[in-house]
Amino acid sequence: MADAPLIEVSGLRVGFASRSGRVVDVLRGVDLEVRRGETVGIVGESGSGKSTLLLAAMGYLKRGLRVIEGSARFAGTDLLSLPRRDLERIRGRRLALIPQNSGQSLTPNLRIEAQVAEVLRLHGTRPAGEHRARVRELLAQVRLPDPDAIARRYPHELSGGQQQRVAIAMALAGEPEALLLDEPTTGLDVTTQAHVLDLLSDLAARLGTTMVYVSHDLGAIARVCARVAVMYGGEIVLDGDARRVLVDPAHPYARGLLASIPRLSGGALPASLEGRPPEPGGAGPGCAFADRCAIAVDACRATRPALATLPDGTRARCMRPDAVAGIPLRGGTATTHLVDAGARAPALSLRGLAVSYARQGVVDQLLGRPPAGPRTVDAIDLALREGEAVALVGESGSGKSTILKAIAGLVPRADGSIALGDGVELEPDVSRRGPGELRAVQLVFQNPDESLNPRHDVATILAQPLGLYFGLSGEALRRRSVELLDQVRLGAHYLDRLPAQLSGGEKQRVAIARAFAAAPRIVLCDEVTSALDVSVQAAVLALLDGLRRDGGTTFVFVSHDLAVVRAIADRVAVLYQGRICEVGPVASVYAAPSHPYTEALMAAVLDPEPGARPRLLADDVQEGAPPARGCPFQRRCHRRLGDVCATDAPPAREAGDGHVIRCHIPVGELRALQVAGAPGHGRR
Amino acid sequence: MTRGASRWRGVARNLFSRPSGAIGATLVLAHVALAVASPWIVPYDFKAISAATILDAPSAAHWLGTDQLGRDVLTRTAMGGRQAIVVTAIATPLAVAWGGILGIWLGLAGGRLDDVLMRVVDAFLSLPWILKMLLIIVTFGAGIGVLVPTLAFFYGVPVIRIARAATHGVVARDYVLAARARGHGRGAIILREILPNVLDALMVEGAMRWSWMLLAFSSLSFLGFGVSPPTPDWGLMIADARSFMAIAPWAGLAPVVALSSLIVGINLAADALAKALGVDRAAAPVH
Amino acid sequence: MIRLLLRRLALGLGTVALVSAMIFAAVEALPGDACTAILQRDASGQRLENCRRELGLDRPAVARYVDWAAGALRGDLGTSAHNGKRIASLVGDRLANTLLLAGCTLAVGVPLALLLGVLTGLRRDGAADIALSTGTILAMTIPEFVSATMLIFVFSIWLDLVPGIVTVSASAPATAFFPGIVLPVIVLTMVMTAHILRTVRSSVIETLDSDYVQMARLKGVPYWRMVFRHVLPNALLPAINVVALTIAWLLGGVVVVEKVFNYPGLGHYMIDAISDRDLPVVQAIALILAAVYVGVNLAADMLTMVLNPRLRTLRARNG
């Protein structure tokens, strides 16, 4: 029957047995149909069960999980009850997976050629003699330059983007009828992501393959999928056309999620969704979202709503569909970005800062010469005023974290100076700094799981800075600790908890409280929201913004996420290979005229509007080190002038209002080129 | 204070909930209790020789029979672990302490000193343990005053490796970096951040060290280099009983069971402890 | 990669040199020397001095060390204080016997351990796995002299199947040692196999849980092909190091076993030499054992470097 769905999940309940013997649900009765040629996106945060659903669609469950009821059919056959031999014939051949972390998913001891050819050999799609050629054909199809060289390499010799493409090639080798994708672009650089997503949507269009795309990133899904399903607490809560779901969703959670995503275009701080997603098995008898929902009533908490079909074909799991439209989609506080920055006192100034990880050889040591290797970070000039939030933006290898560590005194400085507002120079080595300087600069790390000592409870964690800087102890210590927790919106009962008992967002708040315990003048934030779920991220951003306003603290905020930076920062510096390309007020930098690299970044990142296509300006090339002379971006720049870019360092050009661009192309020309050639670019 | 105590209570509960942990810990505790209490509860004097009762089979008078000098096997077996347990129980914490401190320090210091010392450690470990022990014993005798420091020194060396590796694992963590950024001194960082996280691995290793030391101690006694008669010792008893195995197996079996049960018990408990604490025991060096 | 291998080789040689210095220094530090051993109660005054001058023991320690080390490299290990014969010839036979014992143990134990380790790792928590796990714990923890004694009791005294004590002399040809070698090999194999089995098992389990094995399964790779192409090459790599470590242990365990069974090997000779205070012999044997230990570890490291693609190509990327 041409009409029958290709993939059909019916009433699927999957769970595991906890230590006490109770069955914990990971999937609570999922119904999903995917027809031939459809591209369906599944969106969810951690704990939503989306990965488990995807793997179950292939008939695979991780160790410890089992099917409690339901089925997952492919072309009519329930894969979950199929014997292994039959499964082996379907997997890779008719149904293929593109995994999340390709670096880990490629077998380390086999060359690329062997692994891709394995699919050909197992599923017999081509005669044996053609395998070599077919492998190279596939590698070329996924836009890998020099397929022959790549085929002969081992997985660990490839970059993240290359590994991901190999995984895609491997999936295509079997010429499958359907592709399942598990967060394939997570962990990749922004520009690489754009390239891979472009490839995927192109493939979908050309080959007509059915696709199921799982991700937490709505922007990625918007680019590839025509239909979107939203998962929460182990079940599907919304399922419909992408244009509806991503613009005006019919479920409170989806609306809250959309509202909490920072946007590139708007300057407002995204609204935060209070609370956190439920743990597997943690949902009560009623709707899983009830305790976070703005329009929840008693009936919502008592009975679990069914997935009902709305007049426009969308399925929504909500008892109050009419009230949903009233939930705002944007909003949150409009940030009043600092306008009178020039009038405020200086807080931190970096002059000619350079960092090199190269070790001094014996000869250099004897002659007193600086180490010879390339500098990770060079020529950084930045002046921050009190109360400002300045963001450092860039991809991996941009040196943004290194700059933070240099300010904190944790990495050796090759050159330049760092001074606090009152002219006090900061020693390069943190162990040589006085108590005043130590207090003044505090650092918050990216991964809250790693930055809190697992053996210390919250009270001990806060006691460390309070004891070290202020000599507090006993009752005074406890009182101040409770005050700090209150500032980050955590109750006093958190003092006894260990990090293992806290959620990601809560841990990050504790880390922020720890930083603020010192009453610092400068707070350095190293990708502090990157490891958090989207809905939690907004709350942490709001917290940081509130703290900044109240205390007049200066922030240096590092991130790879341009939208987050737009929401929280006043000024931004764009870094490439450890050098500043462009710096200025956020709105100015993000609009034309921009440095070509900024332009490429902006083009690669778009808000989650359905059907939006990214523009690929810069090549997807991973650079190991900056070029010895000239502009750092010369090898990838799509507006490269000529030899001057390779020989001379680009001059700093003013574009008004403190906006500086380091490029050989004059500002007026840049503006003209960019406004003319980039229709969607000039959004404000 | 209560936080630490409640953690250990949780670990103990976890340990005993596993069959291997329960069996192991019970065996160990039973042996330690026996070693402590035996002088008061045994029926005979351990050195009482009697020509009349040589190599008697187990009977009502002698539950486990007698050995080749007419001494009661039950008495000697019950007391046979005392020397071994006392010596090793003192030497083990010493070994873990000195090896742990040096290992943590090297793990933090790194650099040239670390390279050189690890080469020396490797070279030292390339010599068979028995050679090292015998050289010392043959020169200085086998009294407690010699054995305890010798065992503590030799068996502390592998602990250096373990502590160093555990420290390497911790030192790279963000929370240690955060402490450095705050300006805490080296000593405070070691004590507060690193030590609590390394201690678990050291504890498990300590249990294993104890079992290796017991093995070494009884092997030495077996070979005639350890405990001297008439002090009862399992290794010595097994050596004596060897010649009479055909006619009086019980004299050898009793100490075999006693020694084996203690060592097996320690290993089971150490295994369960490692799982309860979440310590990875992938490549623990042998001996 | 050649450079990496050469560096590792140099490191190994350096370790042996360091050990030889340690051995020499340790023996020096002990009270008494070859002369006190030879002269025993007469070791005092003029006789002692004469003896020392004759044997060259009055020269500075460093010079004597260099002599000894140089001699060892040439194959000349000095003379025994006990009976004046050349150590090299005394040690030669015994070394061969110990190598025979160790060799048989490895030949039996390693393949057995690998096979059982892989099987129990694949069929984790099955009946065979649990039985073997218990067995390995017992095998690993019971001291060698205990299991030796028990085996002698059961198989040679009770059942009278094999001889319990070796009565052949040191210089006998290899074939003379069978069947006396059976029980010693069993004792050593038990412990060795247990260690290797445990490590291989946990390595296999870890590999089975990896992302790339999951990916292979989801590609439709049949089970046994997955095991041989995706699992084993990665799971067995750490086994190389364990085998090396166990061999190192074997050198120590062999000593006790040789003594128990009266086997005329190097370890047995070492104990006798220590009892007799025959220090030159002790030095020589220690050097040999240490050299074997370092050599085995060296071979294991180099083999790992060659077989692990990640290590092989590291230089290519950085170079």
C-alpha cells in the first residue's frame, strides 16, 4: 500500500528496572508515523527520550532498557520483536543511522575505506569489484575534499566535521529508504554545522530519502525538516507542520521553549521557563508539563491528556488548546544595553596581550629569548568599563577561553599587560597576585559537573571564597552563604546538598554564587550556558544579567553562540585564531558593515524560522595555527583582496561608535558589498 | 562531621549489600577477631610438645589433631595468624601513607623530578620482591622491627604509581583550576580538593597491599626465612606439614584453609569496596 | 614511528643500567662481602685484607661497578664465592630450566586466558562467567606455595599420578623434566591465567559498550564479524600490557614454586645463594631477572605502539 507509513511507532513504552525494582519509564507511550519522503524533526531536551525513540525505531535498545508495551514498525514489520538475523539485513541497508558523536562511532582500528566498504560488502548493493570506486564516490558526495586520501586514513586522523561526513557517507552506502539522524551536528563549529546541514537538506531533496532528525537545536531542525514533533517527559506533546510548530505552536511547552531561545535578531533577554524537565519516571499522574505550565488547572494535574488532533492537522497533548494561544512567544525583559559606557570608569584593560603555549627550549632559556612557537593569542587590545558586559565570540581555536585564563592568571603570558581599572597591573601568574587582585577577578566555568568538587557540599563550596577573602566563619559565614544563595534564587536548604544531587542549572547557579561571594569587580564567564538545556539557559542568563545590573560588575562573556551573546552583551569582540577581527557594540557588529569572518558566522547561524537556508560563505576548513604574517583569516576569506592580505597585517578601521574592523577593505566598500550581496543579513 | 560519617555509612551499606562484599568483610573481621582473642580462648599452650600425641588424627581431645611435635593443631592454627596480621596491619597503612604522599606530590610536581623518580621506581619494581626481602632478612634478621619497615617501604613503591595516576586524573579537573584561580595555596588545594578524591583509590589499593603483604609474609615463613619456631605461623606450619602430608594431612590443611580464607576475604572485600566507592581498578600493578 | 620505537628501546636499556647500579649499590650496602663469605669465621685482620686485595675488593666502588657491568655485557658474570666456579656456566643451565618452566606456563596460560577472557566478556553474567569469576578470584589470591602444597598432596601423594619433587639435576636435558614439570606449570598457570582473564574480560565488556560497537551493530554487521573485526582488535590491545606485567610477576612467583618443587632453576639457585651469602651470584641473578623483566615490558610497549593505529600515526600528524 503506497499510503502505509514507512516508520510507525505505536503506543511504545520503554523503561528500565530501578534498584528498588520499580519500573521507570523512559518512553511513555509514543505514537509516531513517518511516511515515505517525509522529513520529520524530533525536538526535546535532556530526559525527553528522543534518542531512545530514535534507536527504538531501529529495533535497538541500550543495555538495561526493555519494551514494556507497543511496537516500532518499519515497512510493516515490528523491529523490536524481530530476530537478530533479520534485523541485520534491514539495518544499514534499508534503514540507516547517522550517530551523534562520529568521532566515537567510527571503529578506531579500521581505515575509513574499510568501514564504508563494509556496508557495501554486507548489503551487496554493488558487485565486489566496484567497491573501491563506490567508496570514493560516496566520500565525494558528502563533499569531502580529496576522497582518496581520506579513504586511506584512520578515524582519529580526521577533524570533527570530516568524521561526521564519513558517518553520513557510511549511512548512504546502503542506499537506505530512511535515514535516522541523532544530533549529527552537536559539537561541531558553527560554520561546519552550516555546511553539514546544507549537505543534509540537499540530500533529502535530491534523493527523496525519508528522514527522522533528532535534536535539541530548533535552528537545525528548521533548516532540514518539513514536519516537527516535540517531546517532553518521554512522550510526544506536539506534532505538526514545521511552519506551524516553529512559529505558533499549539502546546504550552513548545511556546515556552520558543520564547526561551535567544534570537539573533532581537536584543531582548529570552523569557525563562521556571523549573526543569522531569527525570525519567519522575512525571506524576497528570500532564508531565503541569508544574511548569502557565495555564495549568487542577484537571491537568489529575489526568494525563491524550494526543488530540486539532483542526489544522496538528496533534497536541493539551487539555486546554484554546488557552494556549494566549501564552506569549517572545518577551522577557528588553535589555537596556549600556549607552553611556564612555562616561563610566574603566574596569579592565588588556594591552597587546599575547599567550603562547610553546615551551621555552634550553637555548632560548639561556639566551633569555621568548619561546619561538606560534602564539595562541596575540595583539589583544580591549578596554572594559564598569558594569559593561563584553563578549568574546569565536569558534574552536579562536583563543577566547585562553584570553579568559590569561586574565585569571592561569596560563603563561608571552607579552602585553592586563590592568584593573585603578591602574593596578595583574601579575601573569595567579600565585603571585595579592588578595585584592584575587578577589577582584572571578571565573565561572563551562561545565558545572566539572567545576564543583564532587565531595564538597554547597556550604563548603561557598565557604572557600568567603573564608579566604573575608575570613568569615561560623554564624556570619552561614548568614552570608544564605544571602548568596538567595541572590541566585536557591533556597537555604541547598547548603547541605552535594553536587550530585543538583541539576545542571542548579550547579551552575552555585558556581555563580561562588564567584559572586568574592564581591568581584570582574566576572569571567567561560561558555557558562553551553552545557545547559535551552529552557534552563534562559534562566541563568537572566540571573547573570540581574546580578550585573544590581552590582555594577563588569562581565567578560565567552561564547560560541551568537544569539546568546546578542541577548546579554553590550559589546562584542569577534576572534579568529586568537586575533581580534572586529569589536564594537553588539548591534553594530552583527549588522553590515562587518568583518568578512563575522559576516560568514552570521550567515551560518539563523534563527529557527522554517525553510530558512544558511549561506555558506567560508569554507569548512579546520585551521591548526594562524598564518605567520598578514590577516589571520586570509586562507578562508571569501572577500580576499589579494596578496596584501597575506603580507600585511590588516589595519584597524573605524566604523563609528566604537566599532572597529580589522580588514584591508575600507569600511564603506564593505558596507556596500555586504548590503547588496546579502539580502537577509542586515537584520537589526 | 556528620557529612563524612553518613557517607561512610552509605559505603558500608553498599559494601555489605553485595554478596562478595559481605562474605569478604565477614571473613576479614572474623580473622582479626580471632587473632586478637585467640590467646585467651585456645584449649592448649601452642608450644606444648608431647611425644605421646605425635600426628594424631582429629579427636575429641584435639579437634584438628596434632602435628609432628605433638602440638595441638587447632591452637596453633587459631594463633597462627597473629604475627602475620599484626606485622602487615601496621605496615600497610605506613606503606599507603608514604607511597601516597610521594605519589600525590609527584603527580602535582611533574617535570624533571617526576621523570627521574618514575624511572627509579620502574627499575626498582623490575626486581622480584622475594629477592629484595631476602637480602634484607638475611642481613638483619626477621624480627618485627625489621619486617615492618621493610614491608612498608617495599610495598609502598607501587602505591606511588597509583597515587600519581589518581592525582593526574584529578588535577586536570575544572574545580582544581577554579581553586587555583581563587588564589588558594598549594597546600590547601592538595588537602581540600585533591586528597578527598584520591583517598578512595588509595583505600582500595591499601586493601590490596595488605593481601600482598600477607602473601609475602607467609611465603617467607614457608621458606624458613620468616617467623622462627616455636611461634605459630601458617606459612611455617604448612612447610612443616609438607613432609607428613601422606599420613597426617590435617596438620597442613588447617593452616591452608585459614590463610586462604583470610587472603580471599580481603580480596573479595577490596573488590566490593572498589565498586562501592566507584574506583576503577583497571590496571592495578601486581605486587 | 621508528623514532618512537628507538626512544622506547633507549629507555629500556637505560632502565637496565639503572637497575644494575641499584643492585650493585644494594649489595655493597650490606655488611660483609665475598671475602667474609669465603673466610667466614676467619674473616678478620690480615687474612681479610689479603683476600680483598686478591679479589680486587679494595678498589673504589665505582670502578668495581664498571668492571662488573662491563663484564656482564661480555657475558662474564664473575666467579661464585661459594665454590669458585664461573657464574656464567653455573647460571646457564639453571636459566634454561627456568625458561623452560616459564615458557610452558606461557604457552598454556596465555591462550587459555585470552580465550576464556573473551568468552566470559561476551557472555557476561552467564553461568560460565560467574563460575569462572569465582574460580579466578581463588586462583589469584591463594599463595603459590599453598596451591603447590595442595596439588602435591592431591596429585602425587594421594593419586600418585605425577612426581611431587623434581629429582633431576640442573644440567639434565629438557625432556628429563617432564613429567615433573606438570605440577609447577599448573600452579603458575592458575595464577597467571586468572590475572590475564580478568583484565581481558573487563576490556571486552568495555569495548562492547562503546559507541563504535553500537554503530557496527546498527550498520547490520553480523555478530561474529563484529566480534572479530570491531571488538577484539580494540579489546585485546590492553591485554598485551597485562601479559607483560604477569610475566614480570612470573619471575617472582617462579622462585617460590621452584623451591617448593625442588626444581633446579634460577629462582631456586637464587634462594640458595642468598642463604650462603654468595653475593656475586646473587648480583648476577638479580641482573638477569631484572633484564628479563625490562625486556618483556619493552617488547610489550613496542608491540602496542606498532598495533595501535592511534599511536602509529601520531607522529605523522604532528610531524
